[in-house]
Amino acid sequence: MSGKLIGEGKRPLICTPLIGKTREILLQEMAEIIVKQPDIIEWRADFYADIAVLQQVIETARLLRQAAGEVSMIFTIRSEREGGQRISLSDSEVFTVNSAICTETDFAYIDCELGRIASDILNLRDVAHANGAKIIASFHHFEFTPSLNFLYEKFAQAERFGLDVAKIAVMPRRLEDVLALMSVTLEARKKIKIPLIAVSMGRYGAITRILDATFGSSLTFAVGSQASAPGQVSIEDIRIILGIIEKTMNPIDAQ
């Protein structure tokens, strides 16, 4: 499988989202984004109007994958309970779509929420690994930032399930919440072997999209065409700032 993989190298990868409602808009977004040279592109398929038509999803996924060229892609159906769009699919139907992306396309990553039924998570893991894809185990909370112990357990749960990347995205109510997420990410990086993604959203959390690599996050999300979550910064700005940080310091090594 071509393209960069999360956790490779010291510099965090930059991921940009596709959120178009139609195939035509998605391909237009892709054309706008690809020239900005992101490391990874995420298709947020919960925005897609034809998400309930499996063959349409597969065909569109193949076209997007072809247009992405050497850039790795993430396939994501974010549930409404974790900040996604309202869709008509049940959890079992989401599993069917995710499995089809594994078997019928060349996406590098499938996002799977840790809030789903454990047996479904493990089954999707097996399907993905059998077809050369990887699972991003994700947890999102758009109301507040849970406790340090709770957040660490989410990272650890992803590793226990044999998943490939652990992602946490939470909403801070104060700056102390941002520091808490950075702290737990740094601690988890010392003990957990799979790559981590940590995102604090909104205006308080915007700084984590720039500094999170220093504390152990392997990927940051940036706006390529349109934002998919609050607090995302443009890919141009993030690339400049990451370059400055890279010149002045190296990411903190886990002890």
C-alpha cells in the first residue's frame, strides 16, 4: 500500500478532510486539496448524501482513492453521538459499509469508534487486517474533556483490542483541559506502543493542532477545503508552524 502511514517518522502527518455531500463536490474538494500536498486525506462519509447506497459509496471511494494518487486515505463514518452527521444507517449497516471499504477499495485506514459493540470492533479489525488496511480506534466528546484516567483508558483500550492507531478528540472548557490532554498523551506515549492522535477542539484547543506532536500525537487535522471539526487550522499555516518548531526543537522522546 502506497502513501505515508501514521506513526512513521518524528514529524506529525497533516490530514485534511473531505466533507462534500455529492460525488461531484467531493471530487472538486479533492482537486483543491491534493495540490496542497497533505500527508493523509480523510473522507468523512457521514456527510455523503448517498451513504445508504453501498455501491455508490464503493464507487465514490474508488474514484477518490484514484484521485488521491500516492496520498493515503482514511474512511470515516462518524456517528451522530460522537459529533457526526445524522444518517439513516444502523450500527450494523455501518459495519457492512466499513467492511466493504476494506475489501473493495485501497483505503489505508478505517475509523472505528470505541463506543461501538466490542465484537463489531474486533470483527472489523480482522476484516481490515486481512485486506491490508488499518484501524483508527477513535473516541470523541464534544461537550467537555473527561478525566485523565478515562482518557488514558481509551488509548489503552485501543491497544488491547489489537487496533493500529488510537485517537481521542475532546472539547475543552478551559485552558487547563488542554494541558490535561497533552499530559495524558505524553504519559500514554511512554507506555502504549501504537501511534496516538490527540485533539483538543474549539478555540482553546486550536494550539494542540500545532503543538500536539511535541507531546506524542502522530497526526494533526487541518483545513484543506472545509473544516470537519471546530478549531481546525489551515494546512498552509500548520505546515509553516510545524517547520518552525522542527527547526527549534525535536519532539520530546519518551523515556
